[in-house]
Amino acid sequence: MEKDFWTVKEVLEIFEIKQRFLDTLEEEDIVCTCFSEKGEERGYHSDEMEKLRVAKILAEDLEVNLAGIDIILRLRQQMVEMRRQFDDILEDLAKKIQSGF
């Protein structure tokens, strides 16, 4: 997605979800809102938009409950972090190999 910040109204339209679903995800700390730079509107940053996209798929298509959505999103985040660490290790190893240790 190109933008860095989406309002609640935009999110409801983009994902075609109900306000109650969004509120529930917030109440369960599955997604977090923030305020625009001007502090006028509540909304979501890019990372949260991806969580919302996945949460919608899990809930609507796979009928996963909120606890399951939370667990899956947390595991997904851990996998992303582990991948970054692995990439860093590979990059360091490649540099050492190129320099002849």
C-alpha cells in the first residue's frame, strides 16, 4: 500500500468490514490505532493494515476465532523477525567469505 496512514473510515471501506469487528480487534490488542500527524484523526499505519488484511481473511474465509487470529498474527510476526535475523546472518557470512575470513 502506498500511504502511511489510513483513517478508520478508509479502513472500513477498503476491507469492507464492520465497525464492531474493528473495535473488537482493537479491544483484544490485535491491532492498534494511532492518530494522524495533525492529531485530528484516528487511524492505522501500514503494519496494522497488513494485520487487518490477514485478520479479515482468517475470520471470514477460514472462520478463525479472535484468539486464533491473535496467535496466528503473533507467530507470523515472529517468523518475519526470524527471517530478518537469518538474512542478517547470511549477509555477515557472505561478507566473511568474500573477505577470506
